[in-house]
Amino acid sequence: MTGYSIKTGILAAVISVSAMPLTAAAADPENGKELYHEVEIEKTIQGIEYTDANCETCHETSFFSREDRKVTSYAKLEAFVEGCNTNLDVGWFPEDVSDVSAYMNKEFYKFEK
Ligand code: HEC
């Protein structure tokens, strides 16, 4: 009985330790997709008061693939996502910005990392 509970305790400790670096390292485009689509921004845009503006209220997705887009590398993509996040008080944490960048890269920009 006690032997059993000790073993599961050790196992849980091993799993949580080995899982940590994995989740910290890789940005998660699936989570980014949710954040990107579910964000609701409170802002007046061109005279209209929004409580549920999203990333496509200002720029349609075609904006991300136009020829003279400003984002020319993965690093710049993260910088612009962070820029809009900060300017608009979206409130995404750095991990969220990484996840959204991973999603946008997969969907629109397609840079090699
Ligand atoms: C209030 C309007 C507005 C909203 C809402 C907005 N953006 Fe932006 N975004 C801009 C403007 C303006 C630019 C161009 C900035 C520049 O030219 O320096 C831009 C540029 C960008 C770019 C770079 C585009 C390129 O040239 O390739 C990315 C990426 C981006 N935004 C991501 C986001 C994300 C993600 C969200 C949702 C959280 C968001 N934006 C919401 C106004 C907005």
C-alpha cells in the first residue's frame, strides 16, 4: 500500500520535471489561433466605438501577405504582434505573443524559423 503511493509520487515528480522544458521552448500555434480569433479589444477605430474589435478589424488577412508588408522575418513578426499587443492594451503575455506569432507564421507569413 505505502509502496504504491511512494512510487506514484516519484513518477509524478519525474513527469512534471521532464515536461517543463518542452512546454517552455515551443510556441503553440493552436493556442495562438484561439487567442487571435477570440481576442476582444476595446477601442474607438475610425470613429466607431468597439468593445469587441479583433486583429482583423484594422487589417484584413490580405494585409499580411501584401507585397510591401513590413514583416520580413520571424523576428519582425513577433515584434509587430507585440507592437499591436502593447499599443492596443490587448494584455497578452510574452508566451501569448509567441503563440500568436507561431499561428500567424503558419497561416500567413510562412517563414523558415
Ligand atoms: C486599431 C487598429 C489595429 C488593430 C485592432 C490591430 N492592429 Fe496590427 N497593425 C495596425 C497598424 C496601423 C499596423 C501597421 C503598423 C506600421 O505600419 O508600422 C499594423 C501591423 C500589424 C502587423 C504587421 C503587418 C505587416 O506589415 O506584415 C502585424 C503582424 C499585426 N499588426 C498584428 C496584429 C495582431 C495580432 C492584432 C490583434 C491583437 C492586431 N495587429 C490588431 C493596427 C491594428
